[in-house]
Amino acid sequence: MAVTIKDVAREANVSVASVSRALNGHGGVTADTLERIREVAARLRYVPHGAARSLITRRTHTVGALLPDLYGEFFSELIRGIDLAARAQGLHLLVSSSHDDAAEAAAALRAMQGRVDGLLVMSPHADAAFLRQNLPMGLPTVLMNTVLDGDDYAALSVDNHGGVRLLMQHLIDGGHRRIAFIQGPPKNRDVAEREAAYLQQVAEHGLEPIVLPGDFNEESGYRAGEQLLAMSSRPDAVFAANDMMAIGCMAAIRDAGLRIPDDIAVAGFDDVPMARYVTPALTTVRVSIAELGKEALLRLTAEIEQAEHLPRTHQRVDAGLVIRQSSGGQQVHARPRAAGE
Amino acid sequence: MAVTIKDVAREANVSVASVSRALNGHGGVTADTLERIREVAARLRYVPHGAARSLITRRTHTVGALLPDLYGEFFSELIRGIDLAARAQGLHLLVSSSHDDAAEAAAALRAMQGRVDGLLVMSPHADAAFLRQNLPMGLPTVLMNTVLDGDDYAALSVDNHGGVRLLMQHLIDGGHRRIAFIQGPPKNRDVAEREAAYLQQVAEHGLEPIVLPGDFNEESGYRAGEQLLAMSSRPDAVFAANDMMAIGCMAAIRDAGLRIPDDIAVAGFDDVPMARYVTPALTTVRVSIAELGKEALLRLTAEIEQAEHLPRTHQRVDAGLVIRQSSGGQQVHARPRAAGE
DNA sequence: AGCCGCGATGAAAACGTTTACGTTGCGCTC
DNA sequence: GAGCGCAACGTAAACGTTTTCATCGCGGCT
């Protein structure tokens, strides 16, 4: 059995209250007894019981993160950004992921009750109704890249529209006219935004939209590439909804004996680390996932600190263009991303 | 204020005990009252308070993971493996990372007390003395890739020795004789094991050891490559202690106008996803990090289940050879790793 | 009819903390 | 030297559960 505050109190000949005061630095103990209590606590290796403490203080110093998955660089970066910011605030991180269906996500949500001070949510199941139903009321929550109708919760998401605009402008400036788009999984909000932005750009410049199906995996990019090569009037550029599909598409183009970017330019979205290592290096839209996580956590802690509810802002994190050779950008030697980036 | 079990009891005209019994399915309630309690609980959106519950049940259904960092594919995969296995066992995951010094790691360790049922530890600061000092006694703990003297804790680590042996054998079979080794960060246990295995293999085959410094980053691999090319009698193969350095080294060789693998063969260690996308694709040692995490968690839950301590086994997870073009392996089209892998 | 057993229920203790409040003892001041 | 204030410390309540134990009511047995 673990050693409790009572054991320390008995051993130091004081009450539990004094032990608590001493160890938490609340004052009200003489320097002499403080020293004695400290000594006993260290000797007994006393460590306060987190659950008991947070039961009375109503603070867990922990935030929960509800994610759809953990696979791939996106989530890796997201968690890292969240964790870094959380650590800076002295918070712990309780992750919950891979809930396949809404019921499982609901269970995960409910299990968070009493274990976290706030919640970061990114989930395909998380519409406003779902959250209202399953979220313990009064728990500060921030949504990441998640659709919301109504402004019940604060939300952050990446500026897909701005990113696509930059990229399309770059391709058009490069003289490309027949620009194809490879879609992602249908219910994905980011995909929908990117496609809408693509269509808008195409329309604004009087171009013809060419849309191919995809599912975010490399293979679907390869298949899309094959379809695209078989078209009667071949596109001279491809924009894939994410980098992995762009890489798959590049493989298809290369396998067909065509050159990138001379015959067809290729671009992606995300700037996964791999993008700069493929040949030719991939032009893409850079969205700092880690920063998204960090900003979300900062927003959450702000909400936790304030007793009063803050206005439910919907904040966007910027996306930037990263030009590499796959779209005819100048040759640059691949450089590792700095650790803090 | 959140709704508690008392609110449900009052609303349903029963005692809190009955609510607890009903909601936990302990029986001892008539079907009638059970239904009534369920209805009230749902209507009030009652969710039991985790801290309060685990205070009395002494179970948190959470495991903690103490990691040195979260950056890069290694930790991403590790966390994913742990999370997947944890979820299968109905456990949550509390991660704590990036503790720069021992004091911070100690604080993190102590903060886990009362919030987790067991601990997964991978930390450079975690020697046996450190753990004995800071770990709340009686908390089941499993070490991952962490040096231990004495057998106080169960441990898992990757079979660096076996992996290196396979790789060296492959290079030697390919006719390579002057095989250089690029080191990693000095205090890293994996690095030490890989280097020791390299030296042993070199000695066994009567070859000359060639060791260059490195720090696991791509840049250090590039520098090592430059050094290696400047040597009077050039090596005909390089084995880097991890993939990123191997990739950096390949860049240096390519920049010098030499061909891989014809002039110099290159191999790495880890099989990061990127390894199959670089050109030429990188021969490497595959260690399933996710599996390491999974096995560690399984071992931990076993320890949690058993009241009695299990024997402190030191378990190895296998490493396998992945032959690609950088060592003269046959050309294979890069295929995405299956999601479950 | 009285008793026994049993299933349903409630009262209360327990988990390990923090903290409001009460008590003690001491050194001042008048 | 009595009263007062204040610092140090202890007592006990509180947090929200689970669980043990006692109580109650009721049907079946002798």
C-alpha cells in the first residue's frame, strides 16, 4: 500500500493539515516543523495522490485530447505541438484516439469527466449535437479542424482556402492552364474546403475544372495519376488534396515515362517531412500542424483560467506556400526541418 | 457545477447506493428502479467523476507513458503502438514528454501518482537509482529501451545486436569489405549497442573498423559522408546508426558525383517511412516500433492484473532486414506501409 | 401464527487530500 | 497582571464515488 499523508503526519508528529500546508508552501508552519515534515516526506517517499487531490481542488492539471487516429505525421505533429504547449503551462496530456464509431467516441468523451480540466477535440463524429449530448457540461472545450454549426465551442482550423489560393496562383503564374485536382475522403472537412477553394480559383481564372477521386492514401494518388494520363487532353498540372497522394501521382507519371515538372507539374498539401525528400521535391502548402495544436491548447487554457466564458472565436492558422522542383521551383538542397519548427 | 450521483439519486427517489449499483450493473436493483435510474441519469446527462471513482476503486484505467521527446517518427510510432494496445484493453493513455533534465523528469514521474495504474518509461535519465528514488513504490512499471542495472523492473528493448548482424552479413555477402559506421548521440543506449555489434561483426570477419561521429540528424550524416569521401582508402559501404543520417550521407555521396550503390553502398537503421521514398530506396533494419510499444503495454497490463510480481523479464523485440536499392537490392516499387503494420 | 430466508434498499464508512474554522500558547500593551 | 492579537497548529468537513453492513418487507415453511 502506498504511503499517504497520514503516514507522514504520524511520523512527523503533526496533523495532516500541517503536512499539507508545509508541502504546498502555504505558510503557517514554523521553519522548524517545515524542515521536519520535508525530511519525513522525503524519507518515506511520499507522493500526494493525484485523484484525491484533484477531487477536492477541482483541478487535474490535465487536458484531454480526443483524436480520430494517431497514424501518420499529421497527428504526430499535432500531439507534439499540444504536448509542448501543455508542458509549458504545467499541464499533462491525456490522449484518446482511434474511436471507430460514434459510440466509442462518446464513451471516450465521458471517460474524460473528472480527469481533465479541458478538452481538445478533433473528431469526424463531433458535430455540435454530438458534443452537446456527450460532453459533460461546463467542461471547457476547443475544437480543431472540426465542423461546427452554431458557436457553442471555440474552434481552430487551418486556412485551407488561403493555402489553395496561393498554390493555384503559383501554378497559374507558371503558365499552367489545365490543372487537375485529386480529392480526399468524402466526409473530410479539410478536403471539402480545399476542393471548394480549387473550384473557386478555377472559376475565377476561367479554367476548366478536372476532378479525380482519392482517399488520402498514396495508392489512390497513383490511380488518379493513371486516369489523368489516359485523358484525351492531358492536364499540365496536378494538385492533390494531400502530399501522399501527390507522391503516388508522381510515381504514376514517372512510370509512364513522363517528366516532372516539364510534362506535368505536381503539387500537394501538408508539407509532410517526406515531401522534400522525394525526387523531384514536392511543391506543397505548408500548414504548421504543431502550431495548430499549440494555438488550440493556448486557447483552451485561456478558457480554463477564465471562470467566465470567452467569446467563441473561430480562429484560423495560416498556410504558406512551399515551392520545390515538382512545380518547376528552383533546386534547393533538402534540409532537415529545425527541431523547434 | 457538474451533476453528481446525488442529483440523480434525489431525482429518482432512491439512495446514491442504488444509483451506483444500477449504473454499474451490480444487480440488486429491481428492473423497475433500474429503468427509472437509467432514465434520470440520461436525462440529467450524469457522468461519473473519474477522480472520485478511482479514489475508492484504486483503479484509474489509465497508464502513463514517460518519454524523452515526441518529435519524429520513432515516438509517433511508439505512441501509436501503445495507444492501440491500450485502447484494446480499455485503458487511457497519459503522456508526459520532453523533460529536459532529471529534475523535470522526476516531477513528471511524481505527478503520475494516483493518476495511473502503471507506467511505461523511456528516458535517458532513468537509471535504476533514479527510478527507485522517484517512482512511487508499488507502481507497476515497464522500461522501454532503457538501461537497467539490476532487475527491479521489467524491460523491453529492440534487438539491436541481431539487426546489425543481419545487415552486416548482407553487406559482406554483397562483396563489401571496407564498411564504415556512423555513430549516434554518445549517451544513447541503442547507439552503443549498434556500435558494439558493428565492431563485433567487423572483428569476426577480419575487417577494419571505420567509425565516424554523428548525432542522429541528417546533417551529421552529410558531414560524415564528406569525411568518408575524403579518406585515402575510401570505404565501399556505409552503415549509419539511423536512417536519417544514412539519408544525409547519401546526399553527400550524390553531391560528390558518385553512384549508390555501385560506388558506395549505404544502409541505415529504423526503417522510417521515408526510407522507401528516397532514391535510391534505403536498405535498413526494420524494427517495429509500434510493436515495441504494444508489447510493452501488454507486459504492463499483465503486471497490473497480477497482484503478485511477475519475474522481471528482459524481453527483446525482433529486428528484420529490409533490402532495397541503396545496397544493391532489387528494384521494388515503393508501397505504402499498411495502416495496421 | 411465528419464523426464516432472501432480495431490495438505505445509511454510513472509506478512499486521500485541502481548507475553513477553532484552539492553543505566546508576547505585547496598558 | 489581565486582556488582546497573532502565529502555529489541530479538528473536521468536504469532494464524489463504491461498498459493507444493517434494515425492511414479504413469501413460504412448519
